[in-house]
Amino acid sequence: MISAGFAGARPIPRVASMLRKTSSSATEKVITAPMTEQLSSLREVLDESYHMLEMSGRRGGLRAAIASATARDVEIRRILATVLERLVGYLQASAACIHLLDPHEDVLTLKAQSGLSGIARRQLSSLDIHDPPMDRVIARRTSYFATERWPAGEPPPQLIAHLPRGLTAMLPLASRNRVIGTLMIIYRAPRFFPPSRTRFLIALGCELGRAIEDAMLIDKLRDSEARHRLLLESAGDLIYGMDLNGHTFYVSPSSKAITGYEPDEFLSGSVTPLRMCVKEDRDALKAMFRSATREGTRGTMEFRARRKDGQEVWLSATWAPLRDSAGVHRGIQGTVRDVSANKRAEEELRRRNIELAAINAVASTLTESIDPDQMLNRTIDVVLEVIAAKAGRIAVLLEDTRTLRTAVSRNIPQRVLDQIAEFELGDEWSGMVAATGESLAIEDFPSSAYVRHAHPAIVEWGLRALLSVPIRSKGRVLGVMEVVHDVPHRFTGRDLDLLSAIANQLGLALDNARLYEHMRREARELGILHRSTSDLLPLAPLESKLRHIMRTLEEIFGYDGGWLGLVDEEGTKLVGAAGFGREVPDDTIGLELPLDPTFRNAAVLAVLERKPNVIPDPPHDPRCADQRGSVPLRGARCLANAPILSGDRIFGVLTVGRYALGAPITDRDIELLETFASHVAITIEGARLLEDARRRADQAASLCRIASSLTQTLDVQDVLDQIVADAANLFSVEIASLFLFDEAAGDLIGRAVVGLEASALDNFRIPISLSMTAREAARTLGPVLVHEPSEDGRIPERLLGRFAITSSLTVPIVLRDKLLGVLFLDHVSNIRRFSQSDIDLASRFAHQAAAAIGNARLFDQALRRAHQLAEQIEAHAQELEDTRSQLTTSQYLAWLGQLAAGLGHEIRSPLSVIKNAAYYLKTQLVDADTTIRRHLEMIQQEVAASERIIGHLLDFSRGRKLTHLPVNLRDLIESTIEQIEIPSHVTLTTHIDEDLPSIIGDSELLARVIANLTANALQAMPASGVLTIAALRGGDADRAEIRVSDTGEGIPTENLDKVFEPLFTTKSRGMGLGLPLCKMLVQAHGGAITVKSEVSRGTTFTVSLPVRTPSSPLYEPGEPTERADS
């Protein structure tokens, strides 16, 4: 509250009131005397006050004198010392002292004294109020007088030793019905106090008590006023007070820093808040002040104002009513704060949100479409909306030329477009941007140097400001993007960064679209070439073609043996790819021969010289001197080698031989072999090109799908997991791991992995300097390929022994030239290694991954604080539940495995005895009673059921390797049905497609699946029903389906998700392992099993199997163990 106390123009109210009550001339002398004469004047007033108090009982003079001295800033301690000094002289005493009560510690503390020795002062510095006679003086508020010191037993020990003999008085200092301290008067000799002197001392104690308390209150009030003024003057906000007429009566010194005006300018009325306020906000501010002054409302308002220096600022004003002690509304008081920085931050945040939305819109369009026209039109629309430009255009560089052509434009007149439709690199400003790859901003085109080279139509159009940025992809300029203003405009760094970011995204999308179009064109061309070579299995993979080539050499050309070696990607060696003949060892496939002139081998010589050769006597020919020279065709009597050439490209060598004597290889044979080798070259080249085209098309499509999928989520960890999963699928690697870069610590932190358990990278952190590949990738911001990654520090020591990583590609993830992390792609076998196309694809993939991580981080930063605690609690609860469930299931399955092993050994032996005994009895009791034979059949059935249960247990607890052989589904179903006894009350129908292909698998295990499903169907129809078994082609041409349907009881909906869970059963017999075992066997064949059911209508189980061999030959995860079926 604004009060006179800190205004500094009037005295403190309580002091002024005290001064008005004092009328003696002596008191006036104290008030008017200089500060240095206060104590001496006080002494005179004290003597007169003591005399008046003792003679006439007049009070008030002592209090007024002390209050006057206090008001003149004389210290209370010196005032009290002066009071005691004059009192000792007036009473002719030896000494006197004043103790004040400390209520918090129940002690009396010495505050002033006169005449005490140093030892006495120390001993009397603190007295306990519970010691006599202090307890009587404080508790009863009675004066105490004593002769010959104190009565026996009462005096404190410190008084006995140091006080002289004589009369001593202890008086309470009372004020407003409470004791605030004591006054002690000491004489050296016995002294008798007459009644008048006693009354004087008692009255003196009361008067002095009130005077001391008033002085202390005045001192506290002065300190409070000083602190209040210091607080107001040191506050950063402008503090003001205003009366009901709108006149400012107080302004804090901070007005200079906030408004530029001095406080006096506000107090004088030369400047007011309304005059500072801008015109648009003035009416609202006026209404606010009117409501506050008239109605006494509270509130706050933000408005724009102009400082004294003319700068426009945002101010936030708060106000509250100012009331007097009676509660009457007298004005308002409040604060004013400069909130310009907050407003700028809000505007910056709004702009950033708009820019981010624009970038996301462009990214979404670019990832969802491969149509260049659609990409360009959507991009230019978003750019003009975000930059708020009048017009714009995008020009693209025509392939294999130096010409730029305007592809899309907005708001540019046709006459201008005709002049800028095409231009060369280096021409005008757009050509310079495309040629140099540097952005260009022209803020005032008419006054720039470019106006001299501009076409008149452009000048007439009114071009005033322009921003042009290059469209780049992988270091190449693909075009330019430009925005135009018709007024002078200053482009900010933010405008340039935003336009460059959009241009880079567009460049990457255009590059992908062009690549996709190239892939389609190459695929069409290769398709024509492929059809033209129909003799070499046009639709078969390269391996099939190579086998066909070998069969052709054997069956058509009549050679006894042959070998085909292909040049590896590095061109340093020949690698065996196919062979035939009785003397061709198995190790010729994969045999490596170095392409070194010093290596004496006829096949290598044919490749290096690029011409065929004939070796009539291999054992004695120096061209076969190397011991590996005869390995491909061991024992051949004659050899011929023909290079596989297509133009200038060498693909490998064909080696053929004859083992019989007198069967040489003639020149005609060489001509035919050379011609056939050229066809083989075309075949291999076509196969490789087709494979590469398919791979590139798949990669381009995969990149589009990956980019789309990465934009479907903004959770950082989901994005990281998606990146490594997509990378593993895209590059067909066994291990893919993603490390994020902690720039502050310089460490790589493992965050996501595929191919290893998730805990492999938990808390795994390494300095980037310890990883050779990561360090090089961070330095060059490009992929790094190594073939001996085991020495790299990024691989935990606990994993080195488990995986033999043979080839590793390290890909930096970079966003705006800043390293976000590193993606490691690892092969663990020699079957496949990374190629240059993989490296190029990895760079494009890293761009998309960087954009996805950047977007996810932006989104994550906005949501992290709100959801972090909930996600942690939920994740922890889910982890505990999963751990509990897994622990329970794993313990039970472990027990089940032990039980199965025991059953297999302990129960099968007695079951075999029972089975043999039943069989023997049945053969011996041919003419026995029907009841006996029925019981023997029951024994055999129960033994068979027990053996099936044991078999299920063993199959479920131990793995088995599949036998990969062709399986005719018709024969499989018919043979399985023949072995099942169909009850008379069940009608069996079968349906098998005529063109049903064979599959590759284990017929015994597949028969078990059909038998289990059929048995379940029969059990579901105890009274009557129809059993249908069908085999047909699936929706996919590469799959076949087996369906087993019944019209029985059906499965409740709540149990459909549980029927494939181990140990789940609703039957009175069985252990719930039949259907889980069926699922494992089907999945081991690369297939799937599904169920549909309606209660009381029936159930259908569908088994879908691939025609080709499944990728994994095991039907149980983990390390399988072979067992002998018994």
C-alpha cells in the first residue's frame, strides 16, 4: 500500500502525535536542538522530569523526552545510558542498571548501566527470571527493597560477590499491564527510603517502562518504513499509486527502465499511461482505469505503449483497490511489467509451429506420392503460404543437360513465364544459383546489379524482392526454388533456412521419383531381353539358369564334366558357381581362384586374356601347373576354357572336359563353346540386371513405404525400432543396431537393435572415439564399409564370441549437418556382402531416418513431461506382469519337459508290454466271447491313446529337424484318412483341387497335423455331423490350404484366442497340447493355422502352407535337439 511513511515528505504519524502532546519548554529545546546536542539537552530535561515526578507526581515529561530523542535518531542504548546517569546523580546512588526481558528465553538481559564495574557488568549481563528476587518482581509486578544485601537464601551468587553493602532497590518496568524489564538501584552504604521516595521510584519504573516500549516501537516503525521504501525502490516492476481522479501520487524509480520516463514526469502529470498507450489499445485501457477507480475492481491487462525513445513495447498492468483504515476506497495501486520479450517468444513459437506444419505437410506429400508434378505443385503452394510471398516458381534441371525448365509457378504472368521458361546454368540469378549451389537473396531488385541482365517483362511486372535456393540431393543440384515479393522485403535467416529445408526434402523426393522411373524403364527393357533368351529359363533365378547351363553342356554338347566360375564384385578372383560330372568334387562350388597372372591356371588365363584356350594334356601342361588348376575337373584328359564375355565386360569362365582317351576338343567345339559362353554372358548379365532392377524397384518402393511408416508415429523409441526393423528388411542383414550420439559426452548410446536380444544394448555406452567406423562416419558424414568389424569398439565383448560378423556398413544419421546417431548394418556370413548400391541406398535411407528422428524428437519434447511418469508406471507394471507370466509359463514348460522325458522312458516300456500282451491274447482268443474281444480292443485303444499323449509331450518339449521332400497333398490327405476310423454317425466329404501343386515339407509331421485336427472334429460331433476335409489353392498363388470343418458343438468366442495356447483344454481328457503342436508344425513349414467357429454351428481350421521351402527348418524356436522317434 502507498502511504506517507515512504513518501519522505512528512514525519512518522506516531512521533508527530507524541510531539504534539509535549508542551514544556525543555522538550521544545530537545526538538529544536542540533543532533550533536540531543544528549546534553536530554540530561537537562531528565533532571526536570525527575523533579516534577517526585514533587508533584506529574507524568509524561520523561516519556516525551525519550520519544523526542528517539525521533531524532538517537540510539536507544545511549538514551537509556543517559537516563541512568542522571538518575544515579539525582538519587545520589552508587550505580544503576536496566535489564529487559527476553520472552523467548525467560532471561533478563543487561541493556544499560551506570556506575557498575567491569566484573559486575559481566556477572549481571544475564539473569534468570526464575531466581529470587527476580521471580517476585517479574511474576508479581512488585518492587523489591533490601538492606544488608538480600535476605538469606534469596540473592543470586553473582550478586553477593560483587555488589557493595547498602540499600538496593529492584523495580519492575511495566507498560500496558505487562513487565518488560527491571530497574536496579544500588548504594554503597545503607540508605533509608522515605515513603515519598519509594512512591517516586515505583512511578519512575512505570513511566520508564512505557517510555522504553514507545521508543522501541518507534525504532521498529522507522526500520519497517526504511525496509518498505527499499523494497519498493529495488523492485524490477513499476509500482504506482493513483487516486480516484486519475492523478498519480506515487511511481517507483523503475519507471525509467520500463517506460523511459522519470517518476517526476508521472507525478507532475506531463505523461500518463493513456498518453503512452498506442491508439488501438487506448479505449480498452481507459475503460479499465474507469472501472478500477469507480468500482474498486481488481484486474490485469496487456497493452502496447511507446517509450519515451519512441520504441513500441508490450506492458502488462495489474491493479487492486487502495483503501484507508476505515475501508473507504481511495484509489488504486498496482504494478506495470514489460512483457515484450514474452510476446516476441509467443510470436516466434507461433511462427515455428506454422513452419513445422508446413515442413510436415510437404514431407507427407513427398513420401506418399511418386508423381513429380504432384510433388512440385503441393510444395510451391505450401511455400507461398508459409513465406507469405506474392508469387513463386520451381525450375528443374533437365537430365544430362545444362538447361533449367520452369516446372510449376504461381501468380506469375504468362508474358513473364514465356521469358523465363528455360535458361542455362549460369544465366541470370536462377542459373547462377543452380550453377554454384548457393542461395541468393535480393531485397531490392530494381537497385541491384541483376536488373541490368533481366528481361524488360520482368522489370515491368514489378519484381522488387526475391529469394532463390537450390534444390539438392546427394550433393547434386536438381533445380531452383524461388519466392517473389512486389515490395522491398528483407528476408530473414529463418526464411532462408525454411526454404532450404523444403528444397532439400523436395530434392530427395525428386531423386527417388527419378530413380523409380529409371527402375521401371530398366525393368521393361530387361523384360524384353529376358523373353528373347527363352532357352535359358527366363523366369527362373540365376541359380536355376546356371543349372540349366550345366545340363545343356552335358546333354546337348556331350561333355563329361563342366565347371562355371564367376568373377566376384571386386574383380579379384573366380568363384565356383556350378558344376557337373562324376569326377567333379563337391568343394568346386564356392572354390576361389585368384585372378593373378602369376597364378598358373588355364581358367584364370582365359579370363585374364579374354580368349578361350584348350588344354589337351592337363597333367603335363604348364598352364595347369598350380595344384588347384585341375581341381574343378579332376582326371580330365582334355580341358577347354571359354571366357563369359558381353562386350567389354567379363563375367566368368566356362570349363569343360572329357575323360575318355581319343575324344579331343576340336576347333568346332571351341567355336560352339565360345558362342554358348556369349549367350551365357547375356543370360548372366540379364539375370543380374533383372535382379538389380527388381532390387532397386523394391528398394524405391520400400523407401516410400518406410518413409510413410516412419511418419505414422512420433514416439522416439517407436521410430528408432521402426528404423532398425526397416533397415534389417531393406538390406537383408542379420543384425541392425542404432546408436544415438550424446554430443555433450561424446558417447554413442545403444537404443534399438534387430537380430539380438533387446538387452544386448541396455546401458551400452561407448565413446565415439573408440569406434573406428563411427568416428570415420562422423568425420565424413558418409557411410563407411569394413570387412573386419570385430576390432571395432562398438561391439560388446559378451557378443564377440556369439557372432562372426563378416561385413559391416556404418551409416551416419545426419540432420542439417548435425550428427544424430549411427546405424550399424552387419552380415554374419560370407553369403552376401554390401555393394556400392547398398551404400547409396543406405545414404537415402539415412536421410529419411534423420527426418523421422528429428520430427519425433520435436514431438517428444512437447509431450515428454506430460506423459513421462504415466508411461514409466505403465511400462513397469506391464514388465512385472510379463515377467510373472513368462516365469510361470517357462517353469511349467520346464517341468513338462522333465515329465515328458520321464514318461517316455518309464511309461512306454510297460505300455509296450501291455500292447504286445493284448495283441497276443487277441490272436489266441479268436473264438472268444464278444465281450472279451471288446475289452481287448478297449485295452489296445487306451494304449494307443496313451502313446499319443506321450508323443505329444515329447514333440512339444523337444524339437526335431524337418525332412524337406516333395509332398503331394492329395496322397497325404487320402493316406491320413485311411488310417482314421470314421464313426458311422459322421458323414465324411472331401474336396481336393485338381491343379493343387506339391509342397516341400515333412509328410509325417503334416499327416500328424491333419490327424489331430480330424480327431478334434470327430470329438466335437458325438451324436451326428458332417466332417469336411478340403485342399485347395490359397488366395496367393504360392500357397496351398488344407481345411478341416465339422458341424459340431463349436468353440465359444472367449476361447478362440486360447485354443493354440499350451496346456489349455476344455475336455475332460487330454493335456491341451494337440493344437499348440499343430501350430508349431505348421509354422515350421513356413505356414499359418487359423480357426473360425460358431457355437452349435461348427468349427473350421485352415492350414496355409507355402509351395516353396520355408526359411527355417525348425519347428521350435531356440536351439533344437534331435531325438529318435520311438
